Amino acid sequence: MNTAAQAGSGNLIFMLMIIVFMIFIIWSGRGQKKREAERQAQVDALQKGDGVILPGGIVGTVAGFKDNAVEVKIAENVKITVLKSGIVGFLNPTAPVNKGGAK
């Protein structure tokens, strides 16, 4: 009889571990979504003259906009066009306006 009680408590511990793991996965996913939403708000708020960081560590200044792309000046008389999704960072980022109301 003692082995049946031990097996039951082992199953309970296993179930609790699975529940904790699921809560952790959900919690970490929410944080990632929040960071992505903040990054997207910064991309949408870009203006001419803002500093951006591109993949590979290329640093430039926004020179203009095209549909879903941004013209970035990376050197004197050198401009490249990158997709907005290709911007990996911002120089001197400003806090985006909270469009959803109070937190």
C-alpha cells in the first residue's frame, strides 16, 4: 500500500511541475509581445533625422521614407533603403506615446 501512496504523490509533483512550466511559458511570451509592441511603436514614430541601428551594427540617420521601408544615411552621400522590420535598435530612443490609455 505504501508504494501506491508514493506513486500518487509522484504524479502530483509531476503535474505541479508541468503547471509551473506552463505558467512560465505564458508569462515569458507576454513579455516578448510587450517588447515587440514597444519596438513597433518606436518604428512607427520614426522621423527624419532619428538615429537607427541596422543589422551588423551599422549606424545611420533616417533620411526619408518609402512605403514599408526607410532610407538611412550611413555616410556622406551614401543612403541605403531598409525595411522597417530590419531596424534592430534606436539611438537616443524617445518613449513612444501611450495610445492605449493608462497602464
